[in-house]
Amino acid sequence: MKTGEDRAVRLTTTKLSVTLVQSEPAAVLPAVDVLADRLADDELVYYVRARSAEALGYVAVDSPKEVTDPETVADLRIGLEFDEPKVKEKLAKALVHVALGNPHRLRHQVASLAGHLNDKNELVRYHLCTGLVVVGCEYLGMTAAAEPLQERLGDENPYVQGRAAEALRLLAASETSVGSEFDLEGDAGTQEDPPTFLTD
């Protein structure tokens, strides 16, 4: 059983990892295994697991080989089924970063990710739509996601709508390569400002 002191230490170190990884991703590489263990430990408080997922996601962008092993990707994906809403937000965000670092790792997870596009949390829906856009930029033919993405065109959040529309355009595209220069920082539709609901 983990003591209160153990939890406090894990909470503090995980917070520091998230702060550090945003400026120096390589500095967190020695802690990747520890973060992955915390992600998989359902006895930990949700905040520690959520921030562990977030830190791993940031690492995945610059060092995908260190994070995108099948076990870690599975923990991120499976957590969408059961976790607390705040954890699911970070899991979905981490999966986007995994896709940015190595879209191949999610190529065969399209149906699974699309199955969560109706999540009650708009952040989860947005991040997963974004992840499908990233995968779609590299691999055309995400037919398993077609129906869930169509449903998101009527989403109450315009940014989710926009990401779904982007993914559907990729789905409908010919075999002409879209490449990796797709503007993922752009807005979802006509909005000029970044989506404020993404602010942590």
C-alpha cells in the first residue's frame, strides 16, 4: 500500500517532469520508464496518472522511440475506456503527441480511437479528432473512422467540428500524398484565435 508520503513524492516529481519536459524533453528521458509505470498504476491518484501521460506525450514528439512502445500506447488507449475524465483528457492529448512523433504507431488504432469520439468531454473529442488528422496526413483510408467523424460534424464545439471536417477531407482524398506539413496549429473553421478551451 502506498503511503501519503509516497503519494506526495510522486505528485511532486510528476509535476516537475511535466514542467521540465516542455522546455527540455531530453532531460526527462531517464524517467520515461518510471512515468510509464505510473501511467499504468491504477492505485495512484488520478492527477499523477494524468500528468504522467502528459509528460510521456511531450517526450513522444521529440523521442518517439522512447515512448511509443506497444505497451505504453496500449496503456494510453485502454485508459480511455475506464479512466477519470481529467485523466482521459491527458491520455487523449498524449496520443496526439504520439501521432506527431510517429503516426505509424496509431495507424492500426484508428477504429479504437474513433470509438471515443462521442466522449462527453470536449477536450477528449478534440484531441482524438486531431490525432486522426495527424494519422490521416500520413496514411489515407481511415474508413473505420468515417461514421464517428461524420457525427462530429454536428458537435456542439466548433473546434471539434473543424478537426472532424479536416479528417474527413483526408479520408476522402485521393492517394495524392498530403505530407506532414498539414497545419495543425490552425483554427477549426472561421475562428482566428486559438481555442481557449484547450488551456489547462
